[in-house]
Amino acid sequence: MEIRPLTFADAPQSRRLSLEAFGFPRDPLPDLDETTWLRPGMSAWGAFEGDRLLAKVINRAYDSWFGGTTIATAGIAGVAVVSERRGEGLLGDLFDAVLAEARAGGAAISTLYPTAPGIYRRFGYELVGGLLTLEIPTASLATVRPGSGVVLRRATAADFDAIRAVYDRWAAGQNGPLTRRGDSFTTTAEQYVDSFSGVTLAERDGELLGFAAWQRGSGYDLDATIEVDDLICVDPGAAASLLHHFGTFSSVAGRVRLETSGFDAALFALRDTAWKPIGKHPYMLRLLDVPAALTARAYPPVDVSAGFSVSGHGLDGAWTLTVKDGAATCEPGSGEGARLTSYGLGLLYSGTQSTANLRFAGHLTGPSDTDALLDALFGGRQFHIRDYF
């Protein structure tokens, strides 16, 4: 078995394997050349037997928000194995190669959307959140009171930078969202606005406080649907006004499908509980480099130190995390403190599980004297993700 980067000559086999695994893409290969067949920020690796591609993995370069700052992230996608060879462990060496490339490129963490979480736990990933699709009756949204002083208008390409600034402000307050910057996000202002039926802005006194990007489905009856791909707000009045806006479709569309995650604060504006989840895409995370991941993020403005050790998936070691004025150092430690599994460290890092729950799940053992400190250092932000890859 040969593990190597995919080349342009491998593109037809790669496309056929994607079709077999995911049912797409069915269209003929477009006219590409060796410099454009992979999208920016993307690399691809394959497992070959002779000239035949048996498995592949794609690495996408992202940055994610954690603790109020951005962390270099390897987004894993397009994982596929030819059907006759599944269960033979072909992905092990592939993931070793892809994650080694990611570490060498500076990535401190890695994330992915699994089709089956059990497959990826073998490589150190654990569930930390996910995309959620909610279905909300437009009649319910029509009862939401618009925010005081909020004005809605349709976005143009000239609003693109302001839209991204609102997203950045929202994302910085969470753990998990991608930055929508860098090589993997190359959409122009015109492409962004033109890709939706509408991008509606919510402003007060000329300040942009929220936006919703949406698609108008076909039909004009109770079975018709408005698809809201993005609802990002940094003000409760903006959230209420945007939700009410979709309620104005109640005579021609019976429901709104909203892409969100966790418990979105924008939903506080709803006056009932008529919404229901109808779809989900789980999201997994693992650390690639313990000191790099821990020192890259920001922390509360405290002066503290905590010792711990980690075991599993190449992260084995003992460390002392020292935080001073919100910045951290992570040096080799004695190993006498709390003991985390690699999964436990990822869950703690994401802020999705407390130390108490990690102990209940067996991912944290040993002395508990720093548990409250670890909760304070890594808690305080909800986990949210908005972009599927």
C-alpha cells in the first residue's frame, strides 16, 4: 500500500470514489489544470494499491475561534474508502500522513464532520457539537415583535465587509466557529450576495447588528419553505426583527428551515416552542499539538498554574499550564496532577464538558484540586459552528 498526495492525474479516480461514497459529484470533470484542480487551502492524500486509488482524505486549512482568539485548524473532509476494502484499516496510515502534514503546516487542532463517529474516535476525535437544522412555522415567526428602532434592508456587495465584521464579532464570543478568512474562504462580495435569494440586514442608527442569508424555495402554500443558511446577530432587537421578517412569508410559505447550532441566543426572541429539529451534522475535534493549542488561545485575566498529563493518540505527556494576564505558557510537567485522555482534553478545550462530566465519563482521573481552575480557564463560551465542509 502506497500513501501519497493525490495529483491531477488522480482526479478521475478521486471523483469516482466520491461518487461511490457520497453520491456526488455526477457531473463530468470540468476543464481544470494542475494548479486549479484542488480548491485553495486544500490538500488531498490517497492510499494506492498499484495504480488503483482505494481510500482518500482531504485536509482543508481553516482557523477557528476558541477562547476569544483564532486557532489554526485542519478540517478533514472527503474521507472515502472503496466499498470492497472497508474494514481493512486503510485509513490509519492516511490519517497519520494527513495530520503530520497539518502539524507541519502549523495546525494546532483538527476538526471534521463524521458520518459515523466511531470511525474517527480511532484517530483521537470526539464529538463536541454540530450543525442543527430547525423547522419553524412561519406563523410562529409572525408573532415575534420586531426590535425597537431596527431597520431592515437588502444587502448589496458593498455591505460585504460589514457583514463579515458582524460575523467576526459574533464568532469571537463563541468556541468553534470558523473565521471565514484565509485560503479556504475565497468568495467575493458579488458571489456571496448573488448566491442567495436575499441577504437581509438589520440596522439601528446606521449600525449593522445582524444579517440573515436565505433562499426562497418553490411554491406558495403551506408546504413551501424558506431556507435560512445564516442568521447571525449581536443584538436582541436585530434577532427579533429578522425572525419577524421571515414571518411575513406566512401567507406564501408554511415554514422556515434555519441552519444553527447549540441553543442559538437568537431563538430567545421566539414566543412559543413550535420549532423542531429535523436534521443534524455532528462535529468532532481533536488536538494535534498540546502546547501549541493551549498557548494559542486566550484565557481569563488571571495568574494561575495547573499541572496535568495527557494520554492517547500521540499526545502522551505531562504539562504545566501557566496563565498570566490572559496569556499562557505550556511547559513539560511532573505528571503528578490530573490525568486526561486525549478525548477529555479535546472536550475540555472546546468548553463543551465540565471536569465533573469528564470524570463521570472516565476521561479525567487523578487529583481533583485543579478541577475548578480548569473549568474556569476553559469554560464560559458556548460551542457553535456554522460552516459545513
